[in-house]
Amino acid sequence: MNNIKIVRLQSGEDIIANYMEDEENDTVLLDKPMHVILKRLPNGRSVMMMMPWLPVEIIKDNEAILYSSDILSVFEPREDLIEHYDNVLNQFEEALNSIEDDDEENDFEEDIEVEEIQKGTKRVLH
């Protein structure tokens, strides 16, 4: 079950994520955290951006465990923000999977090229 919250850290960062408390260890698990940046414009309008909070391209699991003392406050997001978060997350995961598929394809092509060079069927000019 999802428990989507906006977490304001002591650093001032706002993070939206699936929020799970571990009271026994005084920690919080943030699953699939996204950094939320809200800019208020002089004309009274606001612009919001979301981006991965963690370097998801190089880590195994998109989750972070924080000490409760690192959290300033926790907010309940509006439904439309939760929907937007889900959409952004899905788009990002699709893009990340596409990059991983391209990397696997490139690895396969490099393996074939190495085999051709070893067989002598392909020559490398320097």
C-alpha cells in the first residue's frame, strides 16, 4: 500500500515519496523519492519540477533510509500531486529501462565485434 508523503528535510529540500516509518530504529524509508522544487513567479503563478532525488542510474534500489532527526516535517500531498508524481515516476522508469536496454544492446554489439576481431574477419585500423 502506498503512503505518499511530502517530506521537508532539515536541509530545506522537499521530497515526495512512498513513506514508511520504522519507530523502533527511529528511521524512515523513502521509496522512489523525487525532489520537488516549487518556484513562485512574480506574477503570482507557481512552477513545479520533479526529479529523482537519488542517483538511480548507479544504485540497485531507488530507496533511502533517513534518520527521523533529519526530517523537519511531513505533509499530506493533494491527490492531483500524487497523480503527477505517479506519472513522472512511470515516465522516468520507462526512460531508465530504455537506457538499460540500449546499454545491453551495445554490450552485445561489442561482444560480436570482439569475436570478429579475434577470428580475423574484422580488421581494426589505427
